[in-house]
Amino acid sequence: MSNSEESRLDKKIAAEKLLADINPLWDDLFASAEATRDKLRDSLARECAVVLNDRGTVIRVKYSERSPSLLGAIESTLEMRLNRDSKKLTAAISRQGSSQAIATKEPPIVYAITADIETGSLRFSDKQTHYSPVELAEHLIAEGLMKMVL
């Protein structure tokens, strides 16, 4: 092995160094959620609210839409919860009709936080896809919460 090649141990050490501090990734996800909110508001006139809880562990995105089939609105909430110990993000969407007749909660999706050694960055990963903070925010908010087709 030449000096320029990284061993598996070198890659493991590099990954552990990246994973040691996931706070910048969480901060990027929150900023990306706010940027996604702004894009949707400015370009498509879709309003939603993005809030970080007091302890900095949950990002909530709330969206309300009029329902033509129901009298009233449907309130949808995306909750992204960070578990720093297990290095995982859990995302769940719930929907509540104003008449209380409709209340649904979709099964949560768990994203592992993984290290991309080649780019020196952290990513959110489900079983099929690796997401940057921007990609995950747009996917969860536009496609998941607002049911847009991108």
C-alpha cells in the first residue's frame, strides 16, 4: 500500500472525527428548512412556519391548507427530532382536520447520520438515499408535508 492510499482504519478514523460533532449538520438542516419555507412562500405562495424548540432537538414545520371535501382546513405538522446519542433523525408527519373528524399520523422515517469521507461531509441516509440538509428539507417539506411532486 502506498502512502497516498487510505486504509480502512484511516477511513474509520476520518468518519468518527466527522461524526463527533453533528451540531453543524443540525444547524444546516434548520437553515435549509427556513430556506425551503422562503422558496415555497416567495415562488408558489405556500405558507408554512418553521420552529426550533427551546432545547434545540426538534424542528417543527406547520402547514395549513383548505380542504375542498371538508368544511375547514387541514393542519399538517412535520416533526424532525434529532437523537444526538444514536446519531439519528426521526421525521414524522401528522394531519388534523379542523372538524376533528380527520386525524392521521404517518409512520415515522428514521434517517441515520453518516459520514461521506470523500467529501468530508455528513449526510442523512435512509435505506436507499443519502441527503444533504437542503435535499432532506426540500424532500420532507415539499414532498412529504405539502404532497408536492418534484
